[in-house]
Amino acid sequence: MSTDNKPAIWEMVVVHRAFRREFKLAPRLISQVAPGDRARAEVLADYLTELLTGLHHHHSGEDKLLWPLLLERVSLEADLVHTMEAQHEKVGACIADLEELLPAWRAEADAGRRDRVVNTLTLLNDELVAHLDQEEERILPLVAQHLTVAEWDALSEYGRSQLSKDRLLIQLGFLLEDATPAERDAFLALLPPAARVLWRLVGLRQYRKECARVRGITFARS
């Protein structure tokens, strides 16, 4: 939520930080799956499917609610906005390729499909990092100057509306893992008091369990 009559663009940076972490980690996790280990392939296929869905919804919100406003108000930056749109298309093509590859790899856990998933993920990560870097450097300052608080909050609300209700605490942990203490407090302040209590009593433990399941390690961060 935005404050002081300015869009809270820091929220986007926190979301980007989480995507950077997971899309850097995912190729390494998948490359370590032994051929024939269907149980492990299923765990990581589920994890990656949720991650890809989250990225798709994140970008679709920008396509619907951000780029049209910037094109309307900052005409001198039209080329930049079109570059952002083109980068979304490249990332979207990688997402589509992975969605096609994952079911067969999940079922067979074979080395060939595993390696194709890893290679496509690596390409996606390269495209995504370049996009996020440019968006943070050049787009977010334009947002701060040219969007209203209500318009920015509508984009944030769109993102929240796409979250799976039974995975909300897990996805909150996904965002908070690398957030600063101030950012964590600000995100938690957006929640109703009962939800904040639920996060502290249940959600953090659920997220640590999820990290252990996906990463194969004990997650000890407080």
C-alpha cells in the first residue's frame, strides 16, 4: 500500500528480489535430480509451476495496468515501454516452453528432459534479470512521477488477487525471505491483525517446511 501520496514502488523491488532468488536457484535444483527420481521431479515440477504462474500473473498485471498508463502519460518514453513489452514476450515464450516440458519430465524424470528444462530456465533467468534491472532503473522512477497512489495500489491488488488462497502464507514467506526488517514490517502491516498473528504462529513454520521440501535443506532464517 502506498503512503505519503506517492506510489510505494519499493513493493515492486521486494517482489523482484524474490523472483531473482528463485529463478537463480531453480536451474541448480533441477540439474541435481537423478534420472528416474520421479518423487523429486514431482516436488520440483510443482514448485516451478507455481513460480512460473506467479511470474506470469505479475507480468500480466503490468501489461494490463502499467504499460497503458505510461504510454498515455510519458509519450517520450514510448520506446522504453515497448522494450518492456517485448521483454515480457520473451519471458512469456520461455514460460510457455517450460509449461510444455514439465509434465513429461515430471512423469519420466529422464536426463534429456531435465537438461532441456534447465537450459530453458537458464535462458528465462537471463531474460528476466535484464528486464528487472531495466524496470527498476528506468520504469519505477517514471511510476513515482506519473502514477497516482490509487493506480499503483490497483496494480498491487491485482497481484494479490491472483494468489492461491491455500498458499497465501507460503507466498508471503516467498516475498519476506530477503526483505529487510522495515520491508517485512510494511508488508505485514497490510494484513489484518488476525492474519499477522497467523503468519507468526503458523505461516513462518509452513514456509520453513516448504523451503526444506524444495531445497532439501533446513531453513533456519527468522
